Amino acid sequence: MTGSEPCDACGDPIEEALARTVQLNVDRSEVDNQRLCPACFADWIERYRTEMQPRATESPVDSDADIIVD
């Protein structure tokens, strides 16, 4: 693909080589798909890191517990 397309977050045009695609799948079904510029991608990564970090009020995950994913 040549030229530029808009970032799904901020709307600024981004060149193909700089674009990042974020896909979220749950149970093999696509829930979200975003095409982001480098700045919005960095913001997305930081937000993901912050939201996935355990809060001080949450108890840590028991490392001996069995986790089963079907």
C-alpha cells in the first residue's frame, strides 16, 4: 500500500512503514483492530502496561495455583 492512511486514534496521516496494528482477539474472535501512528502506539502500550499492573489493594496471584485455559 502506498501513500498514507489516518491513525485510528488521532486521525493524523501515517506512512505505511511507520504504522502499527493492534489486534485484540478473544476466543479466536477479533474484538478490536486499530492502525496507530508511533505516538498513539506508545500511548496504547503505556496504557496497557498501567492497566494490567496489579494495584496495591489487589492480592498477588498465587504462583502455586493451577490456571486452566480451554
